[in-house]
Amino acid sequence: MTRFSKVLTLTTCFGALLGMLNTTAMSATIEGGNARRGKELAIENCRPCHIRGAEAGTMSPISKTQRQWDRFVKKGRHYKIAPGAWEPITEQDLKDVFQFMYDHAADSDQPQTCGR
């Protein structure tokens, strides 16, 4: 094996390892919530305003990818889009809802809507 081949092989292996680490880190970006409880909270609190034809527009886990949900939460978009709508919802409830949204996003292993 030439020196170039060894470097190329090491670079390829290192790149693959970094890719696996990045995928693992991305799969659990939104943490601390209970997705099962989040689904119930989403049906109860979010769905009434986010169904087809509603003023707030359609929104469910499959409306975004996991990366988009992650950005949505990190940038506080939920507070900017609907100020005041979150007042009756505790921080833990919000984590639960976003855990459900993230875990069942369009690109997840189990995409879902807020249907029963």
C-alpha cells in the first residue's frame, strides 16, 4: 500500500466516523421531554388552532424535519409566532410537545400527525 493509499483510507475512515457521531448527536437534539405525553398535549392544546383551514395554519410533527424542529425550538420561534399562546403551558409541557414533534418529524423513523 502506498503512502497516498494509507492517507486516503485513514481519511475515509475518519470521515465515516465523524458522520456516525454527527448522526448520533443529531438524533437526540431535543431532549428532556416525554413524547407520549407531548402527543396528548399537542392534540389538546395545539391541534384546535393548527388544523387544515384554521387561522394559525396546519402544523403537525410531519410539517418539519428534525433539524427544522430543532432550529424552531432553539430560536424560540414558538414565542415569536404566537406570543401569549404559551402562557398556560408549563416549560415541561412545552418540552413534551416539542419532543413529540421532533421524534415524529417528517424525516424520523416514525413520522406522525397529531391525529388520534
